[in-house]
Amino acid sequence: MSYGVPLQKMLEKADRLLKGNRIERLDSGHYNVIGDHGTYTLVERDGRVYCSCPGFQGKGICSHSLAVMKLTQNGKGKF
């Protein structure tokens, strides 16, 4: 499967988003991520993360969704 942007680059950007505190938890399962080209809404549902950015809409994965996945796996997304 080709994502256009190499997966490693997406992971690096996800780390940068996390380190820059650019993820805002709105409530259980809902997040805003301030990306390089806008602020995107993300929803975590049934173990998956969905993003409103154009990249996710076309590929089903993006740096924003990877950042939220990393955040919630680390337990930092919990209240």
C-alpha cells in the first residue's frame, strides 16, 4: 500500500505534533490537532482514529491520526 508520503515521515511529524503540544483533547474520543496547514478534528471510535484532513480522506492515515494514536496508547490522553 502506498501512502504518497513515506510512513516514516508521517511518524516523525506525529512526534513533532506531540512534542509541540499541538493536540487538544476536547472530550472522550474527540481531539483537535493543530497541523501545519490548519486545525483538524479527530474522532477515536472502535479502536480507530478518524481525521478531517484531506490527507486522511484520501489515504485513511495521516500524521494527525498517528499522533492521537500515540497519545492514547501512552495513556496521556486519559483524564
